[in-house]
Amino acid sequence: MRVAEPGPTTTDPARSRPLDRRARRRQETIDEILRIAVDVMNEDGVNALSIAEIARRLGVQPPSIYKYFDSLLSIYDTLFQRGQSEHLELMRGTMANAQPGLPALVAGLEASGRWCLANRSLAQLMFWLPVPTFEPSPEAFAPSIEMVNLQKAAIADAITAGQLGPADVDQVVHLISVFIVGILSQAIANEPDLEWGHGRFTPLFPQLMALLPALCPPATLRHKRPHRR
């Protein structure tokens, strides 16, 4: 195979501008396809998404969609990665602005809960299993791993600060996931139109998180003796 030699450092503006416009138009179409996909999932369910419905709403024939995505699963994968990246940045920023340890963990999880309720169909794709045939690519899943590592770091900080006692960090992450997913599942199923902090379920989250020191008691709680009169 022949490899082209590098050309001059300057480019012909007459040729570069159309290429830029084509690339911009392609990205705009990709963004529109993904926006329509989210609309369909919001209206009909995550598993109801189809190439045919996206094409119908975009005003093109279904084969045109394959110029941008090679399959429906590829659309799911892109939505998964975008959602995970946005969710990660929100949690990271929120936790960075809170006190280390449990305060950062609670703040990050509450921000996560708000995001999930505001982006229900994406959250279901990311954290539940609404499409049995879909499995995210390693690239799409990478932000999720970072998100769990943020939680682990906050738990480790809480242990170091004496907010929690010695504990298996992975086990604490699993316990917290039961708390947050349970709260969100109830809220989405029963109060889908309410924001975080309203209704019967999401206001319970601080109470659940307050159980952590009892489940992983710091030394001051473990060694506390009953007061004798």
C-alpha cells in the first residue's frame, strides 16, 4: 500500500471550507438522529426504538440512517456513552465542590438522582436492562467505571476521616447502588413526573444514606458504652 507523502502545511481555502461544512452537517444529522432517538424512547419506551421510526421522524428512508450508524445497537451505544459521560461530569463536579468523604458521596448521588429523573430513558438504558440484546462497548462503558471509582474514592475518604469504620469498599458501593436504584425505580414507576426531592420516594434517600455509619460503624460508635447513672 502506498502512503501519501505529507503536502504543504497550508491548505487551499476553497477546498477546506466545503469539507468543514460537510463534516459539520454530518455531525448535525448525527445529533438530530440521537435527539429523535431519545424522544422515541421517552414516548414509547427504550426497547421501542427502531431505525424505521427514526427515519420517519427525520423525513428520510431507513437506509439513509445507515450512513451514520451501522445498526440500531450502534445508536444505543452512542446514547449510552453520551449519557454516561454527561452523568460522570455532573457527579465529578458536584463531588469536587463538597466536603470530602460522606458529604461528597451524598452530594454526588443526589446529583445523579436528579439527572436520572430528568433523563429517564437514558438512565434506564444506562443503569437498567431494557434492551436484552444491547451490551455497551468498552469505550461506552468507560465513564461508568470512572463513576464507580469516584464513589470508591469518596468512601475511602470517609473511612480515613472516621466517618465510616473499616469496610469493604466494593461492598459499600453495592449497598449504595441498592439504595439509589431502589429509590429511582420506585420514583420512575410511580411518580415519573416529579423531580428529585418531591413525592414519596426520593426524599427518603438522605435517611437511607444516614444508615451507612450504622452499617459500617466508625470506631467512636463501636466503642461507645452505655451511660451509667
